[in-house]
Amino acid sequence: MNNTMFAVAATAVAIAVLAFAHALGVDYFYFAGYTILQFIVLSTAWNILGGYCGYVNFGTAAFFAMGAYSSVFIHKLYPLPIPFLIVIGAIVSGIVGFGMGYLTLRLRGAFFSIATLAMAVVLQTLVVNWDYVGGSRGAYVIHPENLEFGALSVHYIEYLFVLMLALAVLALVTARTIERSQLGYGFATIRDDELAAESCGVPTLRLKLIATTLSGAFMGMAGAPFPYYIGYLQPQSAFALDYAVNSIAMPMIGGTTSWVGPLVGTIVLGSAQQYATVTISSAVNLLIVGLMLVGFVIIAPNGLIGLVQKRFRRQP
Amino acid sequence: MSALLHVDKISKHFGGFVALDGITLEVQPGERLGLIGPNGSGKSTLVNCICGTLQNESGSVQFDGRKMDGLSAHQRTHRGVARSFQLPRPFHSMTLADNLRVPMLYTVHTRTGPLHADNIDARCAELLQMVGLANKARQWPRDLTQVEMRKLELARAMAAEPKLLIADESMAGLSHSEIDDILALLIELNKAGITIILIEHIMSAVMSFSQRLAVLVSGKKIADGKPEDVVRDPEVVRAYIGQ
């Protein structure tokens, strides 16, 4: 299937999901679905750097929060429609990603991961001390209950759901396109052996910067509508550890070498978390992540995708 | 005829250790040069400085009439320098064919403009044929034996269509017949017009391959000339066997 065909197919699936949600007519479905879609974007974005290039980023929450806080900033300055905020969030987090890449990509392995974690702490401290966006008190972003498009009146949560659905499609199409392009080959050589990649003519530093920028930009996009979803944004929730942990765990559970991995991993883990939140407690979420990670490391080190591939054909 | 590679008084230190101490070396187009020296004499450091993996601190490296100082490894590969690694470093997650595709996509591509997918496939098959791995195109590097891994390493270097190929100990740990295999391959490549620097410990291989021999000892070049003269040079004998 070529890229255009895939984009059309993905859009069709998204429309089907939307139609199903609309027919269901339950607001809770939008709330839960939004979170899962948001994690599809985040884990796909993480996978561009972590899965394709092999650089484990622990700073997902920072990129997500940059997107969210640029929305808060614009909201206070001059409210714009959310699609514009998504673009702004992408630009801000993309720049942060580029800067982080430039500063830290000479580090490898655990050292790179620690640097990304440190960056998240630094950015959180900055936001906590920035009064204009609420500082440590947090900021209220009140949205109307319904949104009017001419004669059409849409529930605000449905509107947010549609936006996140579109972002998820965009992220998946981008990831799949990269995977099958020259860029994808380059990323894979970086993951396998950077020295050999350079000697084959692969400009590794440039490719890594492309990966950190793209990955950061998608995380920022996922964060931009978040203040409108949550209504009240504080640094502790925007920079929460859950984002970093989940966006690593989801691709790991699904499989990191293909765009399908983060998608499947997010649907499995995200749904389990949503279910646990309603039936048991939201505090169980991290326990679920932990147990599933341990389980998958033992049973399927290459994720669900690896498990399926192993079953159907001889795999490396 | 002007030299293809001109290394001019390059030096490299690692802390207080002098790895290369003012090395000068010229390689003519189409030449087969053997580079020998005891362990730790700076052979691999010299290769790394020529290929851009390391940057020399003083002196300069000229290739094909242009300076290469300060260029990164991938830029030098684009100019036409290719190398194989002492320990094979294949891309583990890719099939053999895909391993060869990388230099074509990233190096040949930049010189000639976009290549057609069919041309890339054909060239991959041709290279694998040349090194005798045609029937393993769809396998992964982990399935290869040591000698096949070396051949893949050479094939991948060749996929970048280099003018100069530096083979860094491509024969270490191989049996006699396997060494002959690799030698025949290198000579064939040389006949096709590629200049080759062979770094090797196995003297029989170096002697039968090289048109010229250079010897490094403790970061200095102590001899450079016809192989049979060089191995009789008292200083070389002293460095290898001791007094």
C-alpha cells in the first residue's frame, strides 16, 4: 500500500471511529477516547526517536507540557482557535526538540536519557516560576460547553476528540511514511551502528536532529489542546511522570520497529488504564504499566508485533 | 601523476599518548598499498584520521586534489573514501541487501542524483554476486559466518562506489583458503580501478597483495617502498622481531 492509500485508509478508519462514538452518544467515550488518542500521538512521536533511532527519551512530559503551556500563554494573550494552537505547540516543542538534540546528541545510551530527564526538570522549574502562565498555582482555561459552526452545534469534548483523532492519523501517516523512506533507512542505521552509518555516508547528526525535532513537534501537538480538555492546568499535571513512562511503555509493549507497535501498544495499555481508572482507581495505572512491562520483557521482548511476526515467519 | 591521497605530516594525541607523530603518506591512483606495523603502532588511528572518524590535530589530508580536514566521516565517504572495519559492523536489523542499499541511498545518491529503485536492486544483487553472497540477500547478518561477514563489510564499502578503499584487517582470524578468497576479491576490485590500502598482520597476504609497503611503528612511519626491500630493512626487522 502506498502512502496516499494509507492516508486515505487511516482517515476512513478515523471517520468510522467518530461515527461509532457519535452513535454511542456517551460523553465519557469522548473523554476516555481523547486520552487514548493523545497517547497514540505521544507514543508514535516517542517512537520516531526512541524506536527508529534507538535514542531513549525520558523527557516526553516536557515536550507535551511545552505544547500545553504555549496554549495557556496564547489563551491569556489572545485566544486563538485550537488548530492554530496545535501549530504553535508543534513549533515551540519542535524548537525545544531541536535544541535538546543539538545539546545532547553527542551523548549516547543512558547518558542521553538522563540528559532528557534533566531537561524536563529544568523546564518544569521555569514554568513553576513563570507567573504569567499561572506558576505553581496553575491556570484555568475555561471552554464553552458547545461550539457553534454556523447552524451546527457541537459538544466541546467531541470537538477536542475530533482534533486528537486527526492528530493521531497525521502522526501515524508520518511515522509510516518515514519508515519506508530513505530517512527510515538512515534512522535504522543510527539505531544499529552509528560509526558504520557515518562510513556509509549517512549524515548521522543531521538525521538525529530531524528525529528530535519531529518527535518533539508531535509531542507538542498532543499537548496543545490539553489545557482545554483538562480545564485547569498545573505544572505537576503537565509534567507528570505518567507521560514519560507511558510513551516509553506503549511502544515497548507494541513493538518499536514499526508504526503499528505504538498504535497497538497504546490501545492495549491505554484501554486497560482507562478501564482500571473507572473500575478500581486511577492510582492503579502505573502499577498496570509496570506489570505489563515486566510481562512483556519476559514473554515478548520485541513487543506484540515481534510476537506476531515470529509466529508467522522466520524473523531475525 | 598527482597522488590520489596525500597525507601530510598529520599528528594525533590521546592525552599524553602520541598515536600519530607527523605521518606523511602518498597513494597514487590505482595503487595497492600495504600498511603494516605492530599492535598499537597507530595503523587504525591513521585510518580513522583519513576517514574522518577522528580528526587529526596538525597536518592535513588531501584527497583527489581537495583538502578534507575538518570534514566529518560521511562527507569524506561522499568524496570517495570507503572503509571496512576491523571488526565487522553490519546493520543488524537489516537484510544483507538492505545493508548494501544504505550507501547507495546516502552516498551514490548525493553524487548522481536520485537512483531508480530497480537500479538499486540490480546493483545490490551485482555486489552480492561479486562477494559470493547472492543467495543470502534476504538473510540477516546474524546468519553469516565470520568470512561472509568480512565479505559483506567489503561489499558495503564498495556499494558507496569509492575511489579509495581502506581494508582494515579484513582477514584477521580467517583460514588460509578464506584469506585467498578475500585477496582474490581485493585484487579484482583493484583491477576495476579502485585504489586500495590494505592493513594487515598476515605477512604472506600483505606481500602477495602490495605493490608498495609502508611500516608504522609507535606513530612514526619508519619505512616506505618496495615490499621486498622494506621487509629486509634492518629497522623494520628490529621493530618486528626485536634486537
